[in-house]
Amino acid sequence: MGIKILQQSKSQKQKAEAYVFFAKAANMGNLKAMEKMADALLFGNFGMQNITAAIQLYESLAKEGSYKAQNALGFLSSYGIGMEYNQAKALIYYTFGSAGGSMMSQMILGYRYLSGINVLQNCEVALNHYKKVADYIADKLEKSESIPVEKVRLTERPENLSSNSEILDWDIYQYYKFLAERGDVQIQKALYYFLKAAKAGSANAMAFIGKMYLEGNAAAPQNNATAFKYFSMAASKGNAIGLHGLGLLYFYGKGVPVNYAEALKYFQKAAEKGWPNAQFQLGFMYYSGSGVWKDYKLAFKYFYLASQSGQPLAIYYLAEMYATGTGVLRSCRTAVEKRLKFLKKRRCIQWHFSYGIELPFKDIHLARRLYDMAAQTSPDAHIPVFFALMKLETVHLLQDILFFKQFTMCWKWMKLDNTLGPYWDLFVIGLIVAVLIFLLRNHYG
């Protein structure tokens, strides 16, 4: 019940209600609910933050075999948050977490072995950890039947919309803009816009209607015949998405008999127009020998072309080829780089945190600790750490000021990122340096 409320909730009040259900379920011993409550206590969601209570709950869950708890304890141990700073123990927790199925633990171990952090640097071990995550994500993508369709580039509205096609393409633009801003999918509205545009001759709209009927949804129930109709209409206008759609129908035998020769023909036409999904599909046909002789050089060529446009599965298969030396000179380092690119493209499991680039929440005290560690590790880090700490202390000072109620009303309007832009911290540091120079001149002048 709590999960359902959390997924459908739009207000903080509704989300808080979900955690009431989680708390009740956790008291009854439900492991999933206990994991949710432990996370809430750690990050301070909908209540007072209590890291000690979170750790106790994680430790209890870890004994029950929760890989999420193992991963969380590994993170807390590795930074000394609420428990002893112990990298050896963190490594054990991450190892158990990865064995239990934690993709985040796999990513962290991969990064540690790649960089040699508290373990012997070993590209092959890192590659193995990243492979497990990449295989998991790729499997989910491949099971979605049709390969993910790339977003159509949205351009700014032209000043003068003279033709019907431009106006109707603007309708499609408005729909995608709406989705981007709202973040929720309104299928009925999409179908309305696409049908309107298709009626006036928009090939893109025809192709997207075909895609909707191919996949099936509440507004457009799955119908291969209708998908074939709209893909054919789009393809007759030379539309790459329509050509690719027809290729998929023939490749998978949806509404038509499986015909690899026809599929190959349509994929080639779409690929010539630069459509990355069609380029990937050609690569896959040559890689797997589906309807054609296996040709790893051609597979590599098409995977590479598709990867240049960011096609995720093309990047995945390139990594596989580099990892196994199939059709290309084997390179562990390149395989790792490709797998990391694939995972970053899919934004999986809090990518930046897993890769060691940023933390999943803001913690000034933890930041101080990490800066101190950096300064101790390398003498070259002293100066950048000094300026970073200046910025940190400024942020902390402003947060303390904002904390007091008597200052709330006069500071409430102040949003530093909005007022001075993303480089407000540099402005503040520059101001502090200027004041120090002024004071020194007065002192010695």
C-alpha cells in the first residue's frame, strides 16, 4: 500500500502518509518496509534524521541477507558516517552486497578495482563487476521488444509558421515540451496530436502512431496491422523512423511473416538516413548472424555508428566486443570505458554516486572530512582544498543564519543559485579575498 501511495503521490503530505504505512509494516517485520524506513532515517525523509537508528536497522536487515542494507553499511563505513571509518569492513559489506544482487555494490567494486582504491588495481576484476550491471540493464532494454526510440531533437518555435506541416510539427513539439516539463505521460493527448499531424501529412507523426500501436497502450491498443499501416505511410515519405518500424515488424514477425531480407532492406534504408536504432539493428544482425552471415567487422562498424548518437545497446555490444576481442583487438580498458558510457547513458542506479563523482545527498560535515582526506593524500591538493573549504564554510554560515527564525522572513526570498547564478560561490570567495586584501592594506598602510 505504501509503495502504491508513494508512486502516485504528488505532494509531500501524500508521501508522508506512505511512510506511515511503511512504519506499520516495518513493525510487523516486513523487510521491504524496514529498508524504506532505514533509508528514511538515514536521509531524514519526512521526519527527524537519525543515523544511529538507521544503522541499527541496516545491521538487523544485513543479518537477514538484505543486499540494500549491506550496500548502505558499506557506504557508511567507507566514509565514517555514524560508525567507525573502516575501508576493510566497507569492502566486505560491498562484497556481500554484490553477491546478494546489489547493482550499486557491483558498480562501487568495479570503480574501486579500476582505480585501485583500497584494493590492488585490476582492470579484469573491474570489467567483470561492470559486466554484471551492464548485462542486467541490457537485458531489460532487449526485453522491451522494440529498441528504445531516440528522442526527436526539439527546436525552438520558428517566428513565422507558414505551412500546415510546420504548425503540426509545432503541435508535436508542444506535446514533447509538455512531457519534459511535467514528467508524466498523457497517452491520449499524444495520440490526439499525432493523429492531427498525420492527417495533414507529418511523416514523424505517422511513425509515432505506428510505434504506439506496435507497443500498445490505453489509448492505442496493441495492433500490428495498424502499426504496419502507419509505418508504411511514414516509410513512403522516406521517414527513417517508419522505415525502422517496418524493419522491426519483419525482423520479429509481428503481423507479417518473419522476413530477414525485408528487415535488412528497411534497416539499411533507415541507417543510410542516420537513424541510430536502425544502425544498431544492422550491427546486431551481423553480430548474431540473424538472416545474414556473421560479419564482426560490419557489426563493429554499425555498432560504432549507432554509438556515436548515444544508442545505448550499441555501446553495450561494443563493450562486449572489446572485452572478448571479437572483431576487434581486445582491450580491457576500452571495454570498461564503453561499459561505463553505457551505464551513464542509462542513468542507472544513481550513476554519479556509484562512479564516485558525487554523493547522493548534501552533507557539509562529510564534505569537510573528504576535503581533509584529499589534503592529506596529496600536497598538490592543499590550495584547491583551501578554496573549497572557504566555499563550504560560507555555505555553512549562510545555512546557520537561515536556521534562526528571526532571520527567516528577511532571508526567505534569497535563493543564491537563482540570484547570482551557478557561480555564486566564486563571487562570495572573491568578495572574501577582496575584504582580506583591504584589511591587510589598512593594517600595513
